[in-house]
Amino acid sequence: MSVESTDPEPNYRQLSDDVFDRRIADLRGRYANCDLCAYECYVDRTAGREGTCQVDDTAYVSSYFPHFGEEDCLKGHNGSGTIFLANCNMKCVFCQNFETSHEAKGDPATAEDIAEMALELEAKGCHNVNFVSPTHHSPHLVEAIKIAKDRGLDLPIVWNCGGYERAEILEKLDGIVDIYMPDVKWSDDQAAAKYSKAPNYWSNVTESLEEMHRQVGDLRMNDIGLATGGLLVRHLVMPNHLDNAKRVVEFIAEELSEQTFVDIMAQYQPYYKAKTEDFYGEISRPITQKEYEEVVTHARDTGLERLYLDQSMLSERPGITDLF
């Protein structure tokens, strides 16, 4: 584990205003022929048209608060300063937050509004600013970060996404985002298309992971165990899709780094449309302990050393332990 004795300055505080302004202008310009995510809808969101994300060029926020349900290295004692953006650039049939991600429940927010939210969360003692489902709102968010920086924001920025990104767009976030946290769902494109409505997911997510890792490297923590920068990958183990999970962890170990911090999540439940057995029978149940342990064992076998595990899903047998 990489530990820093003092907290480094967040990336965005080192970026010049000129570079910031160019990045904001570039991203905002893409609203007119939108290619901000891997769907590449190419619709003119500035004219009120909506992409697959079901939103025009208005940002919507569903809620923001200190979140204590994230990984220990993010939530600490005071919580992760989480800003939940409404809508999503993926359409997972099992989404547990479908009210906001699919049904567009949220309030319009300007970049100025979002900057104020970030500063309010910092004032409450949160350890980071955690943007959830940020991809389709990235122009507003980058502008919000610049505004908040100019007003003294000094917390790491977490980009909490579904992995369905474009490397070209991620390059615009280089030097702005401190912690990338993609939830890498699929290595199986057929399953990704069926259950997340995300065509060509695997090729996009692998390119995106490589770009994220190039920018921020392995996850780093300070001397009290709080993440200050780097890549944190989540993978939600799905029922009847163990080969999918194994390929995900293999890629991480072989193509990124064996020091990649990976949260292997066990909390899958058949929310939303996934409970409909007639259409989604394979994923209409929770995972079993046996399935979870098989994925964890395989992750260890690949050489991954920094695994964040669900102890309630693990037996007492040697070799399977939570490393954090």
C-alpha cells in the first residue's frame, strides 16, 4: 500500500486557469454534437435534444451529502462528499438507483450551484468531493471544480462512474480528477448489451482504465488511511457470470497493475427490471457465497494484492481475507 505522510495538493489546484478554460470550452462545445460518453449519440443537446442519457445540456443533481456507504479510504470519519447527478449514460436493468438514473429525478443545477455544493461539503468536514454518474455532465462539473478551486476548495475530486467512458474525453480530465472510481461491470459485450444497454462496453472500458491509470496511477493513501489520489476499481459480482468477473480481474492485474485497489462487491440484488425472470432470469437472484469466493480466489491467483472484500460473504478458510 502506498502511504503518504502528508496530503498532496489536489491535481486541479496545480492546473493553470488557461488550461482549465480551454478544457471547459472543449467539453461544452461537445454538447452540440455530443460524444461525451461511449454511446457517442451525436445529438445537439444545446438545442434541447436528449441523448441516451435522457438529458439536454442542463445538469441535474438528485442529492448531495456526506456519504458513509463508500469504501473506508473514501468515507473516513466524516464521510465522502457525494454529489449524485441525475440520469446516467448507462441503462442497467438491475440499477438500485433507478429513480434518479433512469427516471430523471433531480433539480437543475448550474456550475455555480455545484461549486457551492462542493464547498458546503468541504465545510462539513468531508474528505473528498465524489461525483456520482458524472460522465454526461462533465462540462458542468469541470467548470464547477474551477469555480470551487478559485474559492478555496482543497479536497480530492472522485470521478465515480460506470466505466462506459471515452479515453479522448478522459484526457480532458487529466490534471483535474484525483481519484478515478469506475464500476467495471462487464468483460462480456453480449451481457453488457443485454443488461446495461451498453454496446462495445469491454473495448471502451479497457481503453478508459488504461487512460485513468496513466493519469493517476495506483491508489495512494495518507498516513491515516484516506485516499488522496489514484485508481480504485469496483466490480459487482453478478449471478451466473463468473467468467465475466474473472476476465475483469485478469485484465486489471495483467494490463494495469497488481497494486490496483479493487473492491470486489457482493451486494448484487435484482432491483428494478432484473426481478423479471421472463426476461432476465440469469440475474434474477442474489449471488451465492460460493460464487463470490470463487471470484475472490481467482483475483488473488492473478496476483492482485489490494482487495477490498465483503467479509460477510467469506468463509473462514485460509487464503481469503480482507486485506484492508
